[in-house]
Amino acid sequence: MTGVSVSSAPASGMRDFLPVEAALRDWATASLVKTYERFGFTRIETPIVENIAQLRRGDGGENLQLIFEILKRGEKLDKTLAESIVARDDLADLGLRFDLTVPLVRFYANNQGTLPNPFKSIQIGSVFRAESPQAGRYRQFTQCDIDTFGIKSETAEIELIEATSEALLQLGFEHFTVRLNDRRVLATLTEVCGFDPARQDNLFIQIDKLDKLGIGGVAAELIINGHSREAVDKLTKILGELGIGTEHSINPSNFIPEKCDPTVIERLNMVLSSITHVANGKYKIVFDPTLVRGMGYYTGQIFEISAAGVSYSIAGGGRYDKMVGKMSGRDVPAVGFSIGFERIVSILMDQKLGPTSNVRKIAFIFDPDRDDTITVFQKAKELRSGDQIVSLLPRKKDLKKQLDQLAAQGFQSHAQMRGAEVEIKDFQ
């Protein structure tokens, strides 16, 4: 159509990345992969599109309401629309993935026969959620996950936490805190306080707001949501006695010990002591009985990482031993940890952290009307053979302005043809 004005801005909730940020993202990705590979994880890829039935299985929590669905196409769509009554769910057969865990479990169930046991994977890629766009919340964003299949013991959790922490250290993060809990501890909390087990998911959602609302605010939300006042009073009493919301360190052994499975507490303490040892003071790990995590598929230990001066977590994960069984009919122990890639890139940009390189960047400026083209390209090739970055650029009328712009772009030197030879000068 002619005369219709179309915005050049990206679709709502999507972003363009300028060269500086794209370079930072590439560097961060390479650094993360390099660190994870040192721990024996190997990279895989899954499609961004999954069968809609897989995405709707019920393990995605609130994300099930945020799926970008893909309409059936061609004859399949025509046939569906021709039916007298068409349900909304019948119109789509595919959808964009909302996280990397659901596709990973599908991948593992499909390829289990050819994969090693245990299997340790790296996944980095875009995911999509039909969010209401706002500052810091996007409809397309990158996730970075490591997962382990086939290990029942908490040694898998220890390795995931250590590998993720080491990856953050390599990116320049310091003095962060790993928060650790267990979904079975949360279930015990529900039982001890007398909450309705059928409303456990709603209870956990409210408890997850503790860092924002405080104990009093969470208690008020629970009452508004129809939970028993007696149960809410018991919960606030337990949380108050434990010093929740303060810097007080909580010992898992002191947390409602008369009800908690001793094995659960023992394994929490094992992870806490192991990570404290390997951290060597560079970061710390604490037990937090109010840590929830939003996904419904977690079955055991869960964990998050928070950075100093930042109000949100920068990594999170946990054990999900039942997910593979839902797809393949046979349970396989599984645990994963995901770094909030967009969040760490934002912090890196704000703090001006990022790659440092000794590679020399040369802007090779040539005059298309004067310089011999074959000679220019040959000289540029010779310069690149020394592992230097050489960008060929036609000379502009205002050379001084051009040179100033190139210096601002990070070029250390500029080159020009002087007869049959190249003259290279450093920016001052």
C-alpha cells in the first residue's frame, strides 16, 4: 500500500542492539560458555518454536498465560475456521518458547538414547513472553542455562552453583550472595502453619513478595487472598522469630526441626558448607526458607543469586526431577541454573564493565578516485595477517571529523596510502 506510514521502531517489547551493546553481549556469551565448558558442560540448541501442547503442559507457572501462539496455516487453518464452534485453543498448533527448560526436557526425552549419562548441557538463546512491555521487561530476551540430568545427589547442585558463581566472577561481579532453599521445606512450612495444601501455589506466590512487602505486607496479602488468619499468624510468628528480612544468618537445622525431613536439612547443610568452602570468601551462600522460585516444576533444592546494590536476583534455578517423566514415562533426576542474561548485561553496561582487548584496530582510509583498488585491498590483507582489525573506509570530505568519529568508535590507529605504501598513525 502507498501512503501508509510505518514506524521504523522495533515491535513493542522488542529491541535493537547498537554495535557497542552487541559486542558486550557477544563477549559475555563467550565468557559464560568458556567457563561452563571448563566444568564439563556442552552446548546444545533447541528450536525457538515448540508444539503448543508441549508449552501448555502446565509446568510453566504464570508463563502459561504469556505464550506467543502461532496460528495454524493454510488448509489446517481453513478447516478449523470452517467448524461451527471454534475454541481459541484450537487455532494454534505451535508457539514460541517462554523459557529454555521446557524445550530442554523435550530435547532430552527425544534424544536420551544417544546422550551420555549423566548429561550436562549449556543453552543460550532467545525466549518470548507476551508481557506488558515496561522498563526492564521485554517480550524477547536471552536466557543462559546450564542443566544436569542423571545425578540424584546434591553434588549436581553444588557443581551448578559453583560453575554459575565462577561465571559471574569471570564477568567482573563481586561479593554476591547465593540464596538456598528446598521446596520440601516450603511444603513443611505450609503444613506446620495449617494452610490449605490445595492452595499451596497461591501461598508461595505471596511469600515470594516478602523482600518487597515485608512480613506485615505479606500477611495482609494472604488475608486478602482468603487464607486462614490463624495460619497467617503462625507464619508471621515463625518468620519473625527467624529474623526474616534482616541480615541474620539462618541455620537450616533450627528451622521447624520437629517437622522437616532430617535428610532434607542434612543435604542443605552439605551444600551450604561445600559452597562456603569453594567460594573462598569471594561470595557467600545463605539459607533462606522464604525463597520460592515461580515455576511449578521444582521438586527439591532451589537457589538464586543476588548482587550487591541490585534489588533483583541475577540467577536462579533448582531441581526438577519429575519433568522428564511427564514426557517420557520414566523419571530422570534433573537440576538447572539460569543466569539472568539481560540483567547482567544491563549491570555491566551501567558499571562500564566489559571486554578488554590488546588487538589493534586500524581504520584504513582510502580515496576511491585516487588509490588503486587492488593495492588497497592487498595492503589491508597484509595488515590483517598480523591479527589486527582493519576496516576499509572511503575518505570523506571532512577528514578531521571522520578521524574524530573513528577515535570515538575505539580505533587506535588510522592508515592511508602514500604512493604505493601504507602510512599508519596512532590517534593522539
